[in-house]
Amino acid sequence: MVVDEWSEETVDRLFHALADTTRRDIVRRCVRGELSVSRLAEAYPMSFAAVQKHVAVLERAGLVTKQRSGREQLVRTDPDAVGRARQALDDLESAWRGRVDRMARLLAEDPEPEANDPTEGPER
């Protein structure tokens, strides 16, 4: 799937979720194995509710999934999550490289840049 096929909202949610240090850390911790939200909350100097909100942002972005197990909610990183983020960045890089390459070709086609310089007037 390429960025052009994703809605702007989907890409925005993905990068918004990854823009926060705590959320990136939650993703890293849950890559190693699923953790309960209460266990995650122990690792941060914030309330349980604040950690729940971070997890909800990650879940909306598709970076983690939650599953209820008894009284706990277990959080695990989606195995394809990093791949989706990487693909989005690769697609953006490809678009920009194409633009830079086109500019370089246009500049290379201009054999006499001084002749086209508007700051140079006719000699008197």
C-alpha cells in the first residue's frame, strides 16, 4: 500500500502517534511481548489514565492492538506497524527524489545559464 492510496487522516494518525516519546517507548516495549496497560503504567511518571490515552492513540493509528484478558487489557505491537510507517516514509522519499532528479535534469539541459540571467543587462 502506498501513501497516495492512504487517506491523509490515516497518515496523520500514524505520524501523530509516533511523534510522542512515550508512545514510541510503548511500541518498543510491546514488541518484546504483550504487556498489560497497568504494567505499562508502572514504567512512566504519569497516571494510569494518561497511559491508557497514549495506548488509545497508538491503537487508533493501528500501531498496537488491545485484548482483554480477565480484568486486564493486554497491549501488543502490530507486527506490520513498523513496516507501514517505513513504507509511508519510503513513498515520501521517492516522491521527493523524483522531484530533485527532474530539477537536476532541467538544470543540466540549460547549456548557458549566464545567457538566461535576468540580472545581466545588455552591455553598453
